Amino acid sequence: MKLKIIIPRKDHEVYFIMPPEGFKLRDTQNMIYDKLNELHPGFTAASCIDIKLFEFNKTRWFMVTVMAGETLAEYQIIHKKAILYTNTSIMANTKNFTINAPERIDDELIGFDVRRNEPVSIPAETVSISNNQIFAGRIEKIPSMHGVFNRRKPKLIIAVASVFILLLVFLSLIFTSVKTSENTVIVVPDREENQLDEKALLPTAFAVLADIAELFLMENGVIERWQYNLANNSEVTVQCNGISAFTAVAIFEHIKYLTLDDIQNINYIEGKPATTIVLRAKHDVYSTPVSYAFTGQEGIFIAAEELTGLFINQNIIINSEIFPSTGNRYMTYTIIYTANEERLINSIDIMEEICNKYPLFIRSFDIAASRERREFTITCAFSYNEALDETAVVPNDKKQKIPSAFGYKPVSYSTYSFIAEQVPEKTSLIGTIKDSNNHTVFYHDSEGKIRIRSSW
């Protein structure tokens, strides 16, 4: 297996360049070199560049990686035949890159500025003293096509003349041929290459919840709080009790699209384990939907009006709504509501209907059960993606198991039955009521008055 290395920011620079209107791909190198002369301090003939073309939110961008020639040569000599990456080349190739706000990755800030609709990759203001790299543990699973400067190059044999004039001629040839340098790599992915990397879509929030609820019921575990959020690296967090670490490892082996990421401290309450279990999607096999920004609040008004109307018809209590705004970067519409066990199932039915009718999907879904397990407080955030196909609806029998997984138990009422019983002579028996504790007998005495007698 080839060695894989991430080039730290101190040894390279990255620029995202948007081509001008009417741009032709054959003009790529000329356009990129002109831009680098403006953007990159010290850009010279000895600089090596790697160019890759991306499309983010229907806009084309060139990701241009720049390294000093001697620095790249050093990597290629010391780490012979190694596959080279940058944090930016890894992040830009992730499926959800356009929904991730710029975040610190080692000594860089990398992500997507939704407000300006542009990718971001800049050095961090403060340099980390740690040599650890965030992607180091996952680098073996990252495809080589997501790397940089990895095209094979022919060996160059350089003859240096002793005569000064010949040396000048030789150097001038190098400088004039820079635009066809062997260290310039242009990669323009086509549709066929992208299709080879397609993955199955992660099941919906409701399908994931139903699958895990079923497993908890099988093991007599109880969910205290459920958190599903596609914006997190670990998409599912379950606060629960009655599930040991060994049991958690065993039951989650049955879910093909999730992997157990973490089991936090286990506390024992009345002899039962209580813990927080963190689950992560298997990103090498499954992808998550991409969230796109709403064009404005008016983009959600019709769907929100229908959703709240259906909730009110089902007596579901709506606490608040949060519309797309600058505060959430126009990425989500959120509704917070309260429901009992029956209304919880109804709300899921309604939201599945809304997601299949409008270009929406559930980006986050948070459920907390009340102490008595009679009510649930739910926070649900919708995101926009018009490219998603109609999603499968969770079968009703699986939905019905969700409240029980949160510890809900149907109310049991005492049953009463009338029975015949011996009563004193000269009385007229009316009847008895029997409960779990005693018999209460109603009868007429000899004077015609109603009397009550309890037998314990």
C-alpha cells in the first residue's frame, strides 16, 4: 500500500478561483497564471501548481494549490511514490462541503461561506503547536484522486553548460516554458468519474430512529433523549439507560449504515447503567444529503403554513418556529413542538408527507421525553435540496414502537365486575363491585334502606 501524506499549510498555499463568464477550458493555464501573479506573493517560474475543477452550488471553481518547486521536490524525494494530499483537497471532495461553515482544520480555516456562496481556505491566525493532523487517522480510506501533485512525471535530465551565454539561454528557455511545466497538473473530473464515487443515501431521520427504537425494545433499554444532526461528524447521539457497553456494541452491529463511535461515561442509577452513545454514519459507503441555502424566507412559507396547519388539526402543540435568516445562514427552517405518544407518531406522518411534497429533508431531529414519559418535546430542522428523490415512508408498525422505546407505557385501568354474594336474611341484594382489593356489596335491609358492606 502506498504511503499517504498530508502537506501542512506552511508548505503550500491554496486559492479558489472562479473563472470569468464565457471562459473556455483551453484557456485554464493562462487564466490561472495571470491570477496567481496577482494573488500569490513571490509567484515565479519555480513555483509548482496543481489545478482541479469543482462545482459548488452550480458555480464552477478552480482549486489551485501552489508550492515552491524545491519544497515539492523534497517531498517527492524523501517520500518516494507517496500520495500527497492537503486538508483542502480532502475537505473540498466531501459530499457535504457546501453546508460546512469554515472551521479550523489543523492550522487552516476551511469550509464554505454560504452567505457569499464561495469556498474558503485560509491559514489560521494562530499556529497550533501540535503536530497531530485531524485527517491522519482516516487518510487510508481517502481516494488517491483527491490528492494533489500526484500525476506521474517523466524524469528530467538537466545538462548545465559551462559557458555563461549557454547558461543564460538555458535559463531563458525554462522561464519561457513555465506554462507547460511538468509540475502543473490540471484535473477536470467528468461525469463518469463522479458517478463511480456515488454512494447510497443514508436513511431518513425517522427510519434511523425507528430502527434503533426497535433494538432498544429488544434489549429492554430506554431512550431518554435522541439527537440526530447531519451537520455533526457523528450524526446520532442517544442518551439512554438499561443498555450496557457490551450490549450497545452487540446491537449496533445490526445497523449496516451506522458505526459505534463513542460510549461516554456510564453511571449506575438503581443498579441500571445510564450512558450516552454516539453513532456515526459509515461515510465510506453512505452519503448524507447536501443542504442548500433557502433563497429567502418566502421559500419556506407555503410548506411551513401547510405543516403547522396539519399539526394544529391533530392537536399537536406548536411552541415556536425559526425561519431561515442570517442567523442560521438561511440553511434551515425549524419547528419546536410538544406531543403525546399518539401525536408523536402523527407528527412523523405529517413531516414525511411534507418532505415528499416539497424539496425538503430532515437535517436535525431532537426528541426529549418528559419525566412521566407521557409527553415529548421535539425540535426538528428542515433543509432544502431540490435534487432529492421521493423518500420511502417508515411503515406504521415500526413507528408505533418509537414511544415505547422512550419508556412510554399505556395507562392500565382497574376493572370492576358485579358478583353475587351471600347477604343477611330479609335483605334485597342490589349487587357488588369487585376491585383488586375488596368487594363492596350494595343491598336493601329489612326496612328498605340501601346498605353497603365491604369484605376485605
